[in-house]
Amino acid sequence: MKTEKPRVAIQGIRASFHEEAALRYFGENTQTIECNSFKQTFEALKNKEADYVVMAIENSIAGSILPNYTLLLDYGFPVVGEIYLPIQLHLMALPGVKFEDAKFVTSHPIALRQCVDFFDEYPHLKIVESNDTAACAKRIRDEQLTDTVAIANTLAAKLYGLDVLERRIESNKKNFTRFLILTNHDNVEKKSANKASLCFQVSNKVGALAKVLNIFAEESVNMSKIQSMPILGKRNEYNFYVDIEWDEQKQYDTSIRQILKYTHNFNILGEYERHDDDPTSKPQRNDRVRKYINIRRNI
């Protein structure tokens, strides 16, 4: 459930894309808990230092964030929602610094991969990876770096007082990241769902996975995502992470009963409402985000 002022653990710091996703999902009246890693966000939820976790799971350019699938299974916190955030990446620096003065460019590895076409034109720039986009902008401000530019969002530029040198440098302008919303079992609100995230294994036999997929098709359940992950220490054995969607609850219930016959170590990671808004059809900033900027700058 969405509490009056939820405490939301995020990987990164203020003005990161994770905080922007938390803001869009929960509203501007949100207390974000800054964490250095995705694992720390789960630990914060486990230790009741947070009510929710907002975690990126895939990007339309960079693909799936594979280690985060392992966290879903290891901690077992239920997925209760999702949100798709348009990713618009900008090049920023200290006021007065010109692009031609830059020797280094710093950002999160995934953000850097999303801008490869831009930096192919500037091979002299040395790439420096960091664990968070907003942290790169903050470091430039804190250390007054005049030879370094950062890739981050407009929230970071405004919060840390940087000038945007070049806007929208991402290679694909229809770039978005999907974030999952997780909570502890006591905080799960009972409501109708039309999407679920599953994890299961099948036998290493011809057609074993096909049987499961055929059941979804026969019950008119849409499989919107499938991701395989090797099981550590076991040859030719995989966990399959699957997202499915349905229109009628009966379709989902029937398909789950059927696939249990052909799977083992079956887990329902979460049942929730799918995010139906087209993430590429809306501008990145809205009134809520503008209000957020004013609130955060005064903290």
C-alpha cells in the first residue's frame, strides 16, 4: 500500500533516475533512503529501514540488469508494482566549463552504454564509470572539477548547479527503463492484478520449456518477458524469469495450475497492476517533477 510518506530505498542518491522513478510512483511526498548498491536496498527493506524498494530491472537499450534477478529470488520480497521511466541523458559540467575543455566523462556504466554513438565522435574523452549518474554530477560540484563532464538527468543538473552542455545524447530517443516496486509481505495490499512475475525451472529435456509456453498461449496469457539465468554450480540448469499479463483472472489461475505440472522450484515473485502508459509518449518532466526540484533544492 502507499503510505502517507513512504520510505523508499533506492540505489543511488538524490536526483538519480531511481529517485525520479520513486517520485513518479509514490508522489513528491516521499522519503528516499539512499543506498550504495541494489543489495543494500534489499537489506534496508529487510531491516525495516525502508517500506519499499524501487529497483531497475531492464532498459530498452542496455537490456536486462541480470544481477537484480538474483536479488529477487534470494530475498523473496514480493513485487507489488512497476513503472516505466523515459530516460533522457544530458551532458553537464560546472558553469563556465566548455565541452572542448573536458578530458573525462563520467556516469553509470549503463548510461554510458546508452550514449555510445555520441562518444564515438569524441575518442579523446576518457570514460570513468561510477555507481550512480547523480553522484557523478554531485562529485563535479563538490570537487569543482573543470576537466570532467557527467551524464545525468535534468534533476541532477538543477540540484547540483551544473550547466547542460548537450541535451538528449542517448543513442535511442525512445529510451526507457523499467523499475520494479517491492515491499515486505506485511505491507502487501490486496488488489486486483493483471500482471505477474514468475520464476521456475524445467527439466533438461526436449520440449520441456515449450510445454510451459504453450500453456500460456492456450489460455490467452501474454508472456511479455522471459529471462534465463544459469543456476550456480549446476550444468545446463537455469532459472527462467517470466512476466505474464492477462485480461481475466481465470486465464491466469488456469495457466498457473497447469504449468505447475511441468516445472519445479516454482515461485510467484509478485502479482500487480501492469503499467500501461506508453513511456515514450510523455515528456520526462511534469508539474510533479518541477515541484520536486523546488522541494529538494531547499532540503
